[in-house]
Amino acid sequence: MPHTARPVRSSFEPRNPDWEATVRGSFARQKVMSLIGAEMGALAPGHCEIRLPFRDDLTQQNGFFHAGITSTIVDSAGGYAGLTLMPVGADVLTVEFKLNLLAPADGEFLVAEGQVLKSGRNLVITRGEVYAIKNGKATHCATMQQTLMTMHGKEK
């Protein structure tokens, strides 16, 4: 795809040696990502990218990606960025997020990037950015700040 994400620089050390398999497995089980056609892109400790190709049934009345769809992928990108740093057996749950819509999400696809700002034992703070890619040009269309909760001992 034509969008090149910013270089992923991570100073975070995962607590789960199988962090990548854990995150990709969780993403595969998240039915809403399948429903809307989202795919996981770049993944690194403290970072996750989710890509979503345009579909007419994901739009609002003006033909742009719906804000609910935009928020769905950036919420998951931030959540999975956080999960990369959680311990074995843990799972992630969003506690809250704030989303600012900066421009219409008008493009052939969206790219949501989640990045951990601070990873604590129980709470993780992330930020997320969403870009609409159209004719090879990326437009920053949304930004998010998020708080996640580590769910210890969650059974799969």
C-alpha cells in the first residue's frame, strides 16, 4: 500500500516472550475487525498498525468513512499496542478514549497507528493517529488518547 508509516521506534521491552503471537491471535478472534475488513499491519513492542480498505457500507451520508468506523480501528490499534507489553495470560480492555476528528476520512483506505505512551502494571496510556490514504497522499484525519486496563488471568 502506498502509505509508509512513520518508523517504529520502541524502547519498550515486552513482558510476554510470545507477545506477537498473543496479539495476532487476539486480533484474529476480534470479530468486528473481520466484519469491517480490517487487517493488522506493522507490529512492534508498544506499537500496532491497523489498515482498513474502503467499502461503501462503511461510510456516512457524504461518502466518507464513518466516524464510528474510524474510532473502531484506532481503538483497536491502541489496544493492541498496549497488549504487546502486557504479561503472559493478560488481556486488554479499553477504559476510555477521546477522539478528535481532524479532517474527513476520505480515501481508498485508512491506516490507524497505536503507540504506547506509558505502560504500567494495571493501566496503559496510548495515543493513536488515523490517516486517510487517497491517491498516494496521507491525510491525518483523527487523533486519539486512550487508557487501557490490563485484565490479569483472563481465560481465552
